Amino acid sequence: MLSHTSAATVRATLPAVGAALPRISERFYERLFTAHPELLRNLFNRGNQADGTQRQALAGSIAAFATALVEHPQVRPDAMLDRIAHKHASLGISAGQYQVVHTHLFAAIAEVLGDAVTPEVATAWDEVYWLMANALIAIERRLYAERGVLLGDTWRPWEVLGRVAETDDVVTFRLCPADGREAPSCAPGQYVSVRVELADGARQIRQYSLSGAPADPTRSITVKRVNEVSGHLHDHVRVGDRIELSAPYGDLVLDHTDAPLLLVSAGIGCTPMLAMLHHLADTRYEAPVTVVHGDRFPQAHALRADHRALAGKLPGATVHFWYEEDPEEGDRLGLVDLAQLPPLPEGVQVYLCGPLPFMRAVRTQLLERGVPASAVHYEVFGPDLWLAEA
């Protein structure tokens, strides 16, 4: 926890620092990439940098962590830290890189805030940073140890065994380890990072949910064409080729429970739900399961047949698909509206994945129906802009 002196200083300066964080994060990345251009080419996602979402995520995470420290000094915001740590571990972030970030972040703070950064203010915010950084380092060290990943050993070669076009812009790749070692274990709902070398020599990284059965010795990722990495996979990766994958990470995983479940997705957010349904079918889950998905139209719904068929293997499952256009018989027209569902069972646990506006809307509907926020579990790919609301 923060020292009493630093807590008072952070509480007093949080409004000013919070308001300046967007500019601070912008200057931070400018300074960082000037000093270390290799980080932009080979670690940070260039698309997220270009559209500003990474800067927003950094500002949001710092503000959310500092707010939590002063409003709830006895409670560490583990849910937020775990989510960030899983993303970092999937990228191979090392403890030493936190010092690099500190150097350029605090130079940016001094540049933007000027004389307002007194020694007392600098000391207090330095304490905030290292509380957050050291907590993340500890979690990431544990994640690496659990997966047997040594520093610098993030990436393994995997061979493409199969490639299936699911829709006009979605392809599933079935993969197996190309180094002779067994596939690492994974939990239903987790993702892997995929690293590819692009035409300009940059090595860019993107996370993709594992969409197949967790018990399968092979792995499947289902990729929508939306960025540099997915475009490369669509255009250049064929059966027999090799790509680099991290170990599985992600904190959106099914708990070992017999509670009723609500699995809600939209668009390509269906992929972790497919892995969960595979697992539920394999383990013969008997509690009620409600499956909800929203998409533009049936032909845009990747893995639609699998989505329905896997739910059909569960004795207590019901399926509700919404489409904005041309729903088929038994489907619904329009946007996902949970008010059209029967009353949700007591104790329901919700797993949610899709575009941020969709997840915000669904979460609001759930809270209005009396589902506690602690029962709503979600995944965001790319920068997590929802940290302050989680």
C-alpha cells in the first residue's frame, strides 16, 4: 500500500495528473520509440499506436491503479493487474523493461507538468509506479514459472496442419508444435500470442483465442482479418508453414464450478466461447447453460454450426442468436437484448467477449437484471480501455 504521505499527495494531485495523462502517455511513447525504435517494430502493436488506443490504455491503467490505491488502500486491484500481467507474459515482457518504461514515463511527466512536479509529487507518483510495476513483475514471474517459460524463451515454432475459411474474412488455423515437444496445457477461454515477420522485416504480435477443445493435442486459432498480423496470416500462411506462438495465457477461464452459465459473444468474440463449449461438452456439464451471440448476419457468424452443435451436446443448454440482417428460422432480428430471455438462474456466472461497446451494453443489461458485477467475466483483445470500469 502507499505510505500515508504519498497517499495524501496522490489524492490531492490525482485530478491534475489524471487530466494530463493522455498527453503524458503520448510524450512517453514518443520518447520511448525514439530511444528504442526496435520496441515499436518488434513488441508494441503498430496499429494500436497509430490509432492512439495504446496511449489511452496506458493512461487508463495508471489512473485506475492510483485511484484504487487511495480509495481502497487495503485492497490491491488484482483483477486489473492479473489481466495486464497475462497480456505482458504472452509478449515476453521482462522485469528489466519496467525500468526502461520508468525512465521515459517520468521524463514525460516532468515535461508535461513542469514545475507542478515538486520533489514530493515525484516521490509519491514514483511510489505508485513501482507498486504497480513490482506487483506485475511478481505475477508475470509466477505465470512464466507455471508454464516452464524461461526469460527469452517466449516463442515456439508451430506448424499449420489445416486451414479452413469460416467466412469471407475469417480463417481457422489448426496447429501442432514443430519442435517435437508436447503442446502446453491450456484452460478454456485462454489465448496465445502469434508473432509473424512482415514484409518490412518488423516482427509484429497479436493475441488470438484458442477456439478448439482444450484437451485436443493440436491447437486452433480463428482469425478475422482486421490488422497487419491477421492480414499476413490470411494472405501468406498455408498448410505446412510455420508460425511462432507463445504459451497460453488469459484470465477469462471457466471456473471449476457447477453454477449456471451465460456465455455471451458478438462477432469474432465467439472464439473463447467455442473453447468453453468444447470443454463443457467434453466434461458433460449438467448445469443450465445459456448461449447468446450477436452478429451482422448468419453468414458472417464464424463457427456458427459448431457454436450451435456444441451447445446441443449439453442437456441444459439453450441457444439465442441475434442478427442485424436476414436471421434464419429460430434466430432473432436486431441487436442482442437480454430482456428477451427468460429470467436468469440464481447464481449465474457470465462470460462475455466482443467489441467494447457491445460488452458495455450487455454488462449494463446484466446489472439491471440484478446480476452482480463480480459474476460478469470478460475479455478484451488489444489495449484494455475498460480498466477503469472493470
